[in-house]
Amino acid sequence: MSAKRKATRAETGRSLQRVCVELTWPGAESVCIAGSFNDWHPGVTPMLRLSDGTWAKELVLAPGSYEYRFVVDGEWVDDPMAADYIPNPFGGMNAVLTVAAPQTAPPRRQRLSSSAKTALSQVLRQP
């Protein structure tokens, strides 16, 4: 799975992340993604077929950890590119997607005016 992240802000002011999930399966007729983010409903989140046999879906998720699997032509399929897996109660493995909180930018340094620089240099010269 390839995940590209881009920060967004929900109407409630809560930080969310845009995550692009991909699966390469050229012979598939339909691919969906099901997981803890959509209550494991296999047909609720269909993926889009790209021209090279790759399927993609952009999800908007709050920071946290999510389990998921792909559903290819009605069959549950592991994500062969997942970085982490966890056993599921059906004897298979769920992929784990971790969405990190957006990083805040460090405060910008403000430039001092020439009068502030003069005052500061006078203070620093005092014994």
C-alpha cells in the first residue's frame, strides 16, 4: 500500500489527514476497502481503477491506527504492501494503517526593527 498524507481541517476544527490507499491488481473487476474506519462494510468504500491496473482510494481519517483489508471481486484480500499486520478473528491478517497527527510548524522568527536592534545592542553592552 502506498499512503500519501495531506492535512485538512474538518468543520469541527478537528485535524484530519487525507490518505491515499493503493492496490495493484490488474485483473480485478471491482476493488473495495473495508476496515475499522467504515465498520468493515465491504461495498461501502469502492476504489477507483487507474490505467495501469492499480486501484486507489482517498480516505479522510483522524490520527490513529486503523485495521483494513481489500475486497477484490467479492473476496477478502491482504494488502501485500502493508507495513504492519495484526491477526483477525477469522484466521487471517488485517493490515494496519497508522495516521499520524499533522505536524505543526515551528514559530516563525520575527525580524527586529532597526530601533529594536539598537535598543537590544545597548542592553547587551551594559555590564
